Amino acid sequence: MPAFTRCSTRQVAQRHGTIRAFATAAVQPVRLYLNTHTRESDGKPASFTVPMHASRRDYSESLGIGRPAGWLSKLPKSQRRCLLGDFGLSILGNRRFFHNYFVTHLPSSSLHPDSRTSAGPGHKLPRDASTPHTHTPGSSPAAAALNMPSRDLTVVRIPLKRAKHHFGVASLRGQRSYNEDTNQAGTISVPAFAKRAPISLQRRPIQKPNEATSADSALGDPQVFYFGIFDGHGGTQCAEFLRDELHGYIEQASADFGLQSSLKTGQQETGRKDDDPERSEELFMKTEEDVKDEILVPEQDKHGVLNNPQRKEPLKGVDPVSARVDDIPKAAKLTKDLVDEYRQTVGGYFRRFNPQYFKLLEEKKEGDSDEPQVTVESVLMYAFLRADLDFISAQARKPDPDDPHAGDRPVNNDEILGVPHKPPSGHGIGGLSRFKGGSTASIALISTPTPAPFWHPNAQSTLIVAHVGDTRILLCQTTTGLAQPLTSDHHPTTPTESRRLRRYAPAGSMVSADSFGEDRIAGLANSRAFGDMQSKRIGVSAEPEITRVEIGPAEYSFLVLMSDGISGTLSDQEIVDVIKEARTPEEGAKDVVNYATEVSHDGDNATCLVVRLGGWERRSEGGVGSLGTKEIRDKRRAEALDPRRGKQ
């Protein structure tokens, strides 16, 4: 596409060059025509029509038909103005975009010298007129002295997936025909939610001089990191939608709620209190005797079969922290409208459901001293439910590929009278035909109260995990070396899910076992998932299980996100022990995926994300290191290499 110049909609209409735009009255649609430089597959100029009263989502959907996700955001603002006009730019202008890189400061080097330091002699004489320098009081030195503590810092962008010493990801399809797992990692444009650092840490510099520090985000806060893993079933459409769009829903929800930073002065301090702010320097490693009773490793039965141990209960997080918002009544109205939309659109289970973190926004009753609260957890709950509703609503508008009468409908059945060039709403989500599958999702958000990145040994941070389905997130504790789960599997027979389904819907009677003895609800292994539009009415919802964890300096070594192709084969302790033996997070992710694929019986898709935390350098010091499951791992590999495997 050729270069564009800044121009208004009227100027574009007068041009005979790249773009012609026609804008009528406010109630009429805006048409944008692109010339031969941008054509559709049939060779005709691309055109899009959007009503003036359209929402941001409808507008972006209409513009994005037939183009890669995010194509519009990659254009310079001047080009977007020419494409959209002032109206379109005003709709999309407040959208804050996700980045797959993080920004940091690096000290200047010999290749990029300090701009404040002049190189060479202090005088400007030609060499033939120069004389040896004689120091006298008040004279300038022969050469400027190095000013190391105040050297310039260069701001650089580092792609997260290339920062192999800080983050690693690996994925294999196993024995399946294709890989339905997807993942995402980067920085997200939301206000910081970390607990403010103690005064001792604010006054005491964490970094050494000239050490790299994390840069601030566009909002002025330290960057918030986002990691997500999504396991699709029935296809990849839903998992790819979550990979590309879920972070955008979170950003938009935080903007709609008017969420403000937790680091502003005067912010209410709640949650866990730090008894010892200096505990980063006092990590007492546990010995083998201290942790031997807590290690959960697979055991071999009398037939020689290895059985995974019963899983440890997920870590109980701290209570939600009330956040500052611009307008609490507006946030309460958003949640109420979403619940009403679910009741009218889906019905069934959703006629009586009340999301957990929406209760904090209920109107104050007489005699109740508690004020309505908005938390980051309520924003995440809203974003998850809104994304799920948009996805299933879009699928409901599409033709059913299994409908025997679908071929009898006219080709232009979905066209809108008078505007045949406008694509039907929702056709840009999940393909051209109706998708009946779904996906699980587990995301982790990490926020720090200071510019020090969360992987620094002395940095404190706040971790929030939102989880739907049977993907899994683990922490490795530095002092003990033990795996600490943050999520639980949302299966219909677990006590929590069984109570939820029986309380709100008759879905408890729809749970049955398949031919392999695995309990399912309406044929699904998970009782919570995105998509699965045919099972929504019986309670298969996308309500996330949310956990907030305050991480002390070097308290945990690393964070692991994985699909059920790994967690269904290996125990939690095996996974963290494999990563301990790796040199980098990237190597650890590859080792876990290769090991799980090698010893797996069902050959499911396997995806693993490893995130370095403050205790990474001491990951093998606590407890028994990686030796706790060494014998079991050797037995698994020997069994996998047995040629008689599977023939007994």
C-alpha cells in the first residue's frame, strides 16, 4: 500500500488517488472504498459499510472481514484516519492494544555512546598545533571523565518469546492429526494492580547501578505481563479467538469500568500485610527431612503400573482488593446488563446465576454498611463472560453445517436489504460456518509495584490467575522445591462443580460416564469452557476461577502453564523437577513437552509455558532439588521404550 498523507473525510472524497470516501447523514452508513491497491480475492475494490450508530465491536468486525487479525492496528494513525475518517477513528481511538514484547532500559555502550559525554580531547585545536596538556586550576581536562552512574539508558523492545532466559514455550501435537492448543504472551495495557511496595523498598534501590530496568507502560505504571494457554476441542476456532482477542476484552473491560492504578497515593491498602519487607535476603532453604512427607510422586502398583498421586489442593489466594474506578454506578450497570443479556440470549442455567465477583457491585441495601466495590477480579469476570457471549452469539447467527436444509437457502440469504455489501454481524468470529466446539483457558497477569521486573530476585509482585477448564498453572516454591498448583480441573464430578450445577440447573442429572469410565456432562469432559453453545443452557459456562497471590522476593522460582496433554500424563512434581534441570525457561518448556509426549499413552496435544520468577537461580536448592522424582521419570522412560508396551 503506498504512503498516505494526513487528510480528513472531505479531503479523501475530493481525491482521485488512493481512497474515495462518501459520508451522508448521521443516520446513514459510512462507506469506505479502497482502490486497486487493496482488493478482495475476487479482484473488486474492497468496501465496508458501517452504520453511524454502530458499536466499536461491530465497526471493527466489518473492517476486519477477510483480513488478518489486528491488520488495522498495524497501520500508522494517518493511514487509519484516511481509511476510517474522523468518525471511525473516534470509535477505535480509545482501544489500547496488546504487545508481544516488553520494554526495558539498557545502559549505553561503546556502540551507542552516552550523548552527554564528549569523546576525545577537550580542546578543538588541529593536531599540528596541539601541545601537551598542563593541568592548571580552572582548566578543562584533556578528556572528559566517564560518568558511569549517570550514563544514558537506551529504551529497547524485546520480543517476549525471544527472551529465552525469561520465558519459554513449546508445543507438540502428539499423535493427534492437528494441534488445537494455542498460547499467548506479552504485555497488556491495563492499570497496575500490585500492592504498593513498603517504604523501605521504595527508598532502597533494588537494582545495582547501570543494571537494566523495566520501563513504564503507556499508562505510566510498570508494565503488566500477560500469559495465557488455551486448549480447544472440536476444532481450533475458539482457541484461536481467545488467543487473539481475550486480552483485548480485558483491556476494554478495564477501560469501560474506569479502572485506575493501585499505585496512586491514597489508594486503600488491603490484603496480606508484609511482616518482614526484607525477607528477600532471608530465604531459609528446607532440607530433605523437612519436605519428604509433602512430596507427591507417582507410585507403582503390584502390576507395575504407575499411578499419579492425588493432586494437592490449589493455593488459597488473598482476598480481592477494592480498586479505584471513575464511576461505580456505571460499572454496576455494565455487569447488570451483561447478566440480563445472558438470561435473554441463553436462558436455562443463566436465568438464576449470579457471578461471584459481581455480587460486590450490587446496590447497597438498608442497614448495610459496606459500599459497592469494583475489583480487578470483577473486571476479569466481566471480560471472560463478555468474550464467551460474543463468541456463541456470533456462531448462532451462522448457518449450521449439519442442517440438511442449509443447501436449500439462497446464496444471499444473510444479506441486509439495501446494503448487500455489509457483512452479517458476527461473521468475523470463528469462520464462515457455525462452530459447535469450544476451548479451555488459563491466563496469568503479573504486576509489580516498582520498575524492577518481576523476575528480579528482590522484586515483589502480584499474580492474578483466571482459569476455565482443565488447563493447569503451577508455581515452584524456592525454599522447598515443591509444586504449588493455582488451578483445579473443572470436571462435572468435582465437589465444587457438582454443587454449582445442582444448585442452578438440573445438569447434575445429565452427568454420565463414557465407555472409558470418565464422567462427562452432555458429552463434555469439562463443566466450564468457552464456546460449546449447545451446552450453555445446562451450565457449561465461562465463569473463571480467579486466584490472587502476593509473591515475595525470590519466593517462587518459576511459573508453569500447561495443557491437559501434560497435566493428564505427569504429576505436578515431575513437571517442576524436569524444569529445574534445564538451563533456561525455554529449554525447560521443551523438556517437559518432549518428556510428556514420550511417555504419554493417549498422545494428546502438549503445550507448556515456563515463566522465570525471582528465585530461578536457586530453583534446585530447596528440598531434594530435582531428585525427588528422578527414579519415577526413569521408570516412565523405560516403560515407554518397551516394545511390548500397549500389547498386554
